[in-house]
Amino acid sequence: MPSQTVSVSSPADDASDLHVGTRNRVARSILANGPSTAVDLGKRLKMTPAGVRRHLDALLAENLVEARQQRTYGQRGRGRPAKVFALTDRGRGVFYQAYDQLAVDALKFLADSVGNEAVEAFARRRVAELADRFRERLDGVPADERPALLAKLLTEEGYAATLRESGLAPAAGGQLCQHHCPVAHVAEQFPQLCEAETEAFAELLGTHVQRLATIAHGDGVCTTFIPMTSATGTSKSTEASGGNAS
């Protein structure tokens, strides 16, 4: 994905390249790691809480990020959910190529001319090419190690993926999180792309998986639940992080 700079209008005393560059780092950190609290951003970027909030305020004012309550899946501890900051559609658009509308128009033409079955076939063909490359790396790897390797491979393809433990037995497992989706705007209108990807994950991991959330449907991250038998093999916490997708 090409490197771009988040362009925001700022007060005159805050318009230096340093401020713009730091603001870009804040936005990219949210892109790579998903919805984040100000505390998390400060730790990752080694910034003070006041510094992080100043840049978040500017991004909020430009409608590049939005504040929301942190979403949890499964059991949640006591207390009020923390406020997290997520990229808006406009914010994500800064990092996207400008081919979304062309892809949407092409798939609409395909659906109108041939039928939805053709769109589904296209979605499966698109994912199959990626899955074939992954399969070469996953073959021979123990089942309990495949989710972490899959997260790594997805990150290499630009999806900024992580794997983390989620829930308690018997519903324990791992959450495969993709913090970036290069086709999110297209998948919003054609969910067949997401469905084909989920099917490919199940085939590659050799187990049923469940898609919990998608960026295309307005969530901050694409999240796929993988049962414990394939995700971790134990109750020990595991996380594989790929970092920034750029």
C-alpha cells in the first residue's frame, strides 16, 4: 500500500510538518491496530496523553476518526467500556487506492448481466489465488500453529492481521483480526467477498470459523473466531502481530 500523508487543516500554530507527520502516525497506528484508546496510542507511539489527545481532537474535527465505545465479544469485565478511536470511511479513504468505484461498477455489471452466481464465483476465484499461496506455507505446519502463521501471511499481504485469545472454555478460541481491508468499500456492497474469504480461512485451518465483524459493515476491524482446538491448543494467551500494513 502506498505511503500517504493524512491531510488535515490545522490552526496556524499547529501546521508544521512535525505536527502533520505525528498526526499521520496516530492515524496509521489506528489503521494497523484497529480501534484504539488514547492510552494505547500513547504507549505505541511513545507520546504523552495530552499529545495524543491533541492530535485525536484534530482528526476528530476533520472527520478522519470517530470516538465510540469499545466493543467486546464474549465475557467482559466490570466497569464502563473504554472509549476507543476508529478511522471513519473518510479516514480510511486516505489510505485506499482510488479504484473502488470502478470495481463496484464492474461487479454490478457482472451481477446484472450474468447473475449473482457470477459474483460469487469471482469472489471465490479471487480468494483462491491468495489461498493457494498461503497453502504452500501452511502445509506441514501443526494445526495449532496455523492461525498465527495465517495472521503473519495476511499481514505480508497488507491486512495488518493479529491473532489473540478470546473467551473461556468451552467457547474459547482465537480471534483473527484484520485491521485493514483493501476492498472494504467494495465488500460493503458485495458481501460475497467477505463470505469467500471466511470459507477460505476455514479450509486453510481445517476447522469451522465464524466471522464476528467486518470493516465493510462498519466495524473497526474484521474479526474471525477460530475454535481453541485450532487457534491455540491451550488456554495460554497467544498473539501474532504483523504491525503496519504499509
